[in-house]
Amino acid sequence: MNQNQQQQSSDGRHDDDAALSDFLASLMDYTPTIPDELVEHYLAKSGFQCPDVRLIRLVAVATQKFVSEVASDALQQCKARQAAVVKDKRDKQQKDKRLILTMEDLSRSLREYGVNVKHQDYFADSPSTGVDPASRDE
């Protein structure tokens, strides 16, 4: 490498370091949705301990992003499933337009991220399960 390329490479690293430092400093003022204590608990449970609050909050932000993406994907799965049900029942008019997220929707979404979820055979995956029969008609 010549002198000019080394200078540009050094400037690029300096810019990246400055951006990272700014980002880590901004984490001190940010309060993530997932509490620091919860993140610390699970990090300690996995054998990782760090006194730096910025790193704890970075893990919290990454976890929040992951949960948000999984929930968004599960919602899309739910909408697609319910749209397919409506097409199958064209002659019946669907009066209840609520979106009902099922374990199958969540499992499909998580599978895309490499997480395999298995639930018990007795798991109730029906919106009316456990509801008082008198309130089902409402």
C-alpha cells in the first residue's frame, strides 16, 4: 500500500471508531424496553458478567430488535393464514376481523431465525379454548 491508501484506511477506521464511541455514549442516555437487571440476570446465567452498562444496554437493544422482528414476522404469518381461511369460506361472511396470533404463527416466524419451538400436545391453540361458553357468543 502506498502512503495515500494507508492514510485513507486510517481515516476510515478513525471514523468508525468515532461513530462507535458516539453510539456507545448514546446508550447511557437510552432506557431500553428490556430492563438492565433482566439482561444482566440472563447474561450472568450464561456465564457472562460485565460491569459496563453500555454493553448491557447494547444487548438489550439487540434483543429488543430480535423480538420486534419475530413479532412482526409472526403477524405477517397470522395475516396470511387468516386471509387463506377467508378465501376458503367465501360464502360465509366473517363478522370477526380480529387477528389471532397462534403458536403456529410464532413457531413459523421463529423457524426463519433458526429457533425450533415445540409445544405440548395438550396445548390449546384455539381462540375459544378456556373461554366461558356463555361469553363465546359475544
